[in-house]
Amino acid sequence: MKRKEFLKLMSTGTGILALSPALLACRSEAGKELTLPENAFSRPLSFPEEIRASEFELAAETARRKLIGGVNSDVYTLNGSLPPPTIRVKKGETLDINFQNRLDEESILHWHGLTVPPEMDGHPKDVVGPGEAYDYHFDVNQRAATHWYHPHPHGRTGSQIYHGLAGFFIIEDEEEQALNLPSGKYELPLNIQEKQINEQGQATYSLNMMDRMMGFFGNRLFVNSIHAPYHEVTTRFYRLRLLNSSNARILELSLSDDNPFYVIGSDGGLLEQPYKVSSVTLSPAERADLLVDFGRYEVGDSLRLEARTRNGMGGMMDGMMNNGEGMMDGSGGMMQNEGSGGMGGGCMMMQRSRSSDKVVPIVEFRITEEEQDSFQLPEKLTSPSFPNESEAERTRRFNLSMEMMQGSSINGRFFEMMRVDEEVPRNALEVWEFHGDRMMAHPMHIHATQFKVLDRSGGELAPHERGWKDTMLVNTDETVRVLVNFDAPEGMFVFHCHNLEHADNGMMANFEIIS
């Protein structure tokens, strides 16, 4: 939908209703409670092919695939694969990638987490049309990490990722290999994505006005494009590479028996040490590397990786507690103010129970074989060598807000393709402050860099936030400060909210690295 059409719609009676936070909450997730079918965990988990070459083609095409049951859904594939192939490279390699756009719409690929020249980054201005191609040529000079790649056409990113174009991009290096972490069949890349499945078993993506304002939520969670799969493991340590490639859903991931695991990596690679935790929360685009010890179980046991939904309207309601819409009752539900109308309060209370507290198993692990494991958990993983905040040259402030009648913005502005919003000297070290609004949480992503999260006003940093990051969650009414070294080549890049409907609706800005 064009912005003019959106504004026109918002000016109607229907649009005015959409400005009520309670109604936004009800409409944006109505009928989208996460569920499991009776035949859950009946299909084996599978993994896409791996590309280990330095020169290759990626062809995007439309296809029809069965996701649930016997009915085909419209999907997008790369090289015929759903999800796309996993690209695995070693630090120091030079890649030549030919992207073939065989979709019926414009597209371009972004290498999420990689520092590459501006013309290689997948800026929306570089989109190619149907039947056209784009050549990528860049060096991989970053430390080992779990990155990913996906399309980045403005206004169509949400749709194209949702339809399947989201794949792993894994970098390896000698430092990580020296740790002898679980690899091969003991390393499990898990691409977690939410979809809306209709009564016929088809994945649908049709945005109403509320979806554009709040983000697109679904009713089923898929792992590597399979709904509720199982995977057979042995009694030893496994490495799980987790990616939340959902459009908008924030997920808290844990094991069904509440046993702990170890977080060893974040967006930008290894942490300084393993952290023993019972859960990890990933907003859209965030990654985490885990070590899970299946050696504590016996053959015949099973357990599940579970997801607790953490946004939906839960984050929004936190921001509404003091804005006149309602107040919290003693049970954690929403009590409507006197005279506020019968629909708002009750609907918000319903959404809190559905969206904030729903726990859904997403993959089942079955222990099928006993195996001796020689792996020893390292006490130290790496020395991250973060820059010093005292050396930062300046601080920039970015206000994330919901503009009446328009949507979410950065500093009150919406994306324009060629407008330079910030100029940053190359190799500058800066502090960027992101100030969240009182309506929704925003996962903010800065292209062409890895940064250090300094602090968040809403509490302590989680273990996976203590390493190098390229995406961080800014909760409602919260300030998050990050330390960024802009060492990418000169040119124009973007930063944006990775709630994909927010970004597609203009919650994105350009920054230009200058000499």
C-alpha cells in the first residue's frame, strides 16, 4: 500500500478506530493464537543444502509447497530450496555471487551482519526487476559467527522473507575451530519463523491496517520451514544455531523440562565465556548459539524446545498502563477506565493471556542412541576486545515513536530512498541512543557494522547481548545505548526496525559514511 493510500484510509472512520490501542491489539492478532495440530512432531527435521563455494548463483523463484497437510502454499525459494541454502564460508574468502531475480516483483539481497561495501549491502535503491540479475563481489573479513541473508526491497521485505527467503550465512575461523565445538551432524542451524495458516492449511500474508501498524503475527511456528518437527539425537553435546526470522514475533526459547543450557554466541560471534541459562529471548533478526547437553538424558527420553511469545500486545500493554486507556488489575489483566467502552479493556486482557504468556513447543528432540562424548565445555571462548566508550567522538539520539495517522518512525521521519539522515565519518566511534516509545518494542538493526550494547535503562543485559551485535531489542519506554565503530567503506547504508511491517511502512533511515 502506498503512503498516500494508507493516509487516506486512516482518515476514514475505520482509520480513526485503528488509533485506539485496545482495538489495535484486538484486531492485529485476532484469531492468531499460536497452536499445535494433533499430528505435531510427526515429521523429521531437515536442513537445507550447504553452499561452500566461493562463486555461485542464487536464483529466487516462486513455487508451491505443502507446509501443513496436503494443500500447497505459495512460497519463494532460492535455488529451489525452502528455506534457502546455508552459505558457509571461511574468514578471508572472497565471494562472487550472482543473484537472479525470477520473481514477479523487484528484489535485492542483504547480507545481515556482514560489513561489506555499500553497493554490496542490498540497499533498497539497488533493487533489480523481474528477470534481472545483480552481481555481488566482496571479501569476508569477519570473525566466525552465525549471520543470515534475506531480501531488502522497500515495502516488500516483509512479504518476501515471510514467503521463505531467509537463509543462514555462517562464517568459520581458526579461533573457533580450535575450541572443537560440536560440528557436522552435531551442529543444528534452526531457522524459526512464524506463519499464518488458514483453515485449508495454506500460509497467507495479507496485511490489514492493524498489521501495518503493529506487525504481522501468525498462528504457527516453523523450524527450517517444517511445522513442529522432531530430531533424533545422541547422549552428547550439540550446538544449536538459532535464528528468529519471524516478521514481528519476539520469542523466549527454553527447554520443556526447564533444564539449563549454555549460550556461547550472539549475532557477531563467540561470547567471552559460556553462560548457563534457562532461556534466551530473540527478537526478529537476532541470533544466539547454544550448547545443549543431551548426555544428561537416557535413550528413550524426549524433550522439546519451547517458545514463549513475548510481544504480541504484551509489550504494547506495558506502554499503555499510564496513558489513560486503562490500568492493571491485581491479576495482571487490563481493567478499563470508567466510561472507556466495553470492548477495550476485556480485549486487552484476553490478548495479554494469549500473546504474552503462551508457550508453544516448536521442535522435539528424541534421544535414540548412547554415545561417548569427549567434548569439554571451555571456561573461556574468546577475548572480544571491545572499544572504550570514553573514546567515542559523539552521541546521536534516535526517538522511536508512533506518529498519529501514519505509523512508527525514527525521529518523527519516515524513510525516503535517497535522503541522507545521518552523516558519519569513516572509522568514527560513536554512541547511538535509541529511545523506545510507549506502544511497542522495536528490534533495531544497523547495517554494515557490529556494535557493543552498553546498557539498557530497563534492566541488565542478557548474556547473548554482551557480545558483538547487529540487532538489539528496544523495549517499550526504554533507552538502549550502543557503541558503534563505522569501519565500512564510504557510502550509504540503512538502519531500521526489524519488525518488518514497521520497516516496510517507513521505520528506516539512511546513514552515509563519509571521508
